[in-house]
Amino acid sequence: MHMIDSVVLKLFKGQYKILSRVFFDGREKKQVDGKFCAGAVFINKFREQKRKESIYFPVIQLTQQTVRNQDGEKERIESLELQFSLAKLLHQTNMWEVDETDEVKVYYALIRCLAEVKIEVDIAGLRAAILKRADFSKTIRLPDYFGSATQVIKNLSRYDYKQSSDFRICYYNHTETDISLKFRNKSQDYVIYAKLGEVINNGYTKAEQGIIRLAEQKKLQDSAIRFEISSHRKQSLNAMLKRLTNTKQQNYTLHDIMKDRGLARQVLLEAFDKVFSTAIAGLLPLAQMQENRLEALMVSKKICLKKRATLHYLVNMATKIGAKALDRQLKQEWRGGSYDSKKKELKDLLTELGDLPDNLQTLVDYLREKHEEFKLLTPNKP
């Protein structure tokens, strides 16, 4: 099972037919493979009209790129790019999710949309279209005892424990009620946000307006937290797909990633585990305890003096320099296999302590469990 949110598909001549170009009323210079090419046009006014009518409509762009053919002569290659959310195409909101059983429904929905702007495509053409981008996502419903999605994200945002990329916090509409976390490295963006807040701030379709009304009437709780990962470039996406699917294709299609039931789960679990180092994150709630309270807790759990001293040291360091810097320091001091074995010892020690008040580790474990479970969220199965 998988959850794919937004994609960009690229079709070439023969895979589509434009009956009228009257709808292509927007123009821009588009960068393709690092070079600017003239002749990029997109559908603007019709899409804006659909938005005013509270209806979702894909981004449709026609690009002409000048390349040299095998004879060394210049040739203009035309392609059609479609950017869309699979869930919004089917449900008019991506509060819900889609899986492999929805693939044909997605193609038919695209065919209907394109027909409105005088573009003919068929399922074969869409299935063969090159995948330029794919955003993988998972929405998790939180139990009441963790608080709202906004509160949970605030708890996760208190510490910088990202292991291998930059970290920053973004605010929707510059308010502190709709908070998101964004992790970024050279090839990917990984975002965690409160889904209801995002719909309230950005929703415009009839389905989203219905969700907003339910929230205003206090009939819908802020309990959905969204995890989303996207690659910056097609090359980054292809490299990831080759590694995870053990294939060597030059190009991938939407069909390729939809037929692989475990792919999105792999992608999102990998990102989650890179962000949330279980052993290091487990130190963070201890850092909020007073030293004598922590000592009393360890004594009550009959933890030996040597382990207590080690834990005091690590907690103090996590407080002073942050978990990210501490993890970097420990990698230098515990070289080779020693690093992994020491982290396992630390995790076992934290397990000995048991559940703590406001335990960030309990929350992280729950979220990872739901990533493992990867249950589809649909209108019929909340």
C-alpha cells in the first residue's frame, strides 16, 4: 500500500493531441536541465476560473525545448507537463489518501480535465508518461492523549535533533497556531505539519470548505499530522527509486510507483528514521527534569552508578549543545562499531527508565509504529 500526493508527468508528441491552443494564455521562460528555453506556455485563466468555482484543476504546461539531434542539427522538442495531486483529483482534497486501486480512476479524472481544455489523451499515454516529480505522504490520526496535531508539532520542534540535514521551522500565515517543521538536504525536503491548519489556510474547493465549516463548528478536531517528502530534481527522484526498487531504469512512470505497494512506506520510514534518532531523542525529555529528580528516578529504577553517571553526562551535553551536535560528537568519540553498540546501550537504558511525563520518545515510537502500519486514510475509513 502507498500514499502518493502530488506528481509531475511529462508527455511527448504522440502521447497527446492538442485540439485548440486557445486555453494556453500564460507565458514564462522555463528552466529545463539548467537551461532556459522560450515557448513555455500554460493554462492560466481557465484554471483560475475553476478555483473561483471551488473546483480543483491540474497545472498544465506546454514546453518547447531546443536540442541537437543525432546529426548535430537543432530540433525543437515539444512536451506537455501535468502537475496534480492524485487525492485532490479524486476527492477535491488531499485530507484523504489514494492507493494502487485508484490508478485507473486517476487516469480517467485526468482525461476528463484535459478534455475541458481541448487536449486529448488516453490511458496508454498517461501510463507511459515520464515521472518528473513525486511527493510521498502519510497522514496520521493522533489519539487524544497526545494533544492536538499543532501541540504535537510544537513538542517535536523544541529540539534540533536532525541527524544529517539542515532544520528550520515554518509558520503558516505567520501564526503560531499552524506550525510546520521542514527538514532539507541537498536532494530532498521533508515536511511535517498539521493537516487541518493547512486546509484552513489554503483550502478553496467545496470539499475543503466543508472541512473548514466542520472545524469552525468544533465538529472536527485538529488530530491529523502529515508527513511529506519530495525530491528537488528528477535525478534525485530516479536515484532514490533505483536504490529502493533495485531497478536500473532511466525513467519511471506513475504506474511504476503505484504498482509497488511498499514503496511509499519505505520512502517515508527512511526519512522518519533519519530525522528521529531514537536514542538521542530519548535524552531530550530528561533534559527538562531537574537533576535531583532525574537522580531520584534512576535510583528508584535501581540503575547502577556507572550508568547513572553516563546518563547525567549525556543529558547535560544534550542541554548545552543540542542533540544534533551531541550526536556528531559521539560519532567522533565512538568510532566504528562502538558508536552503534553505545547507542543501543543508551536505548536500553532509556527503556529501563520507563515512560516519563511528556515523554517525546513515546510520541516518536507511536508515530513510527503508524508509519510501519501505513493504514490508508479514506472518507469511508477515517
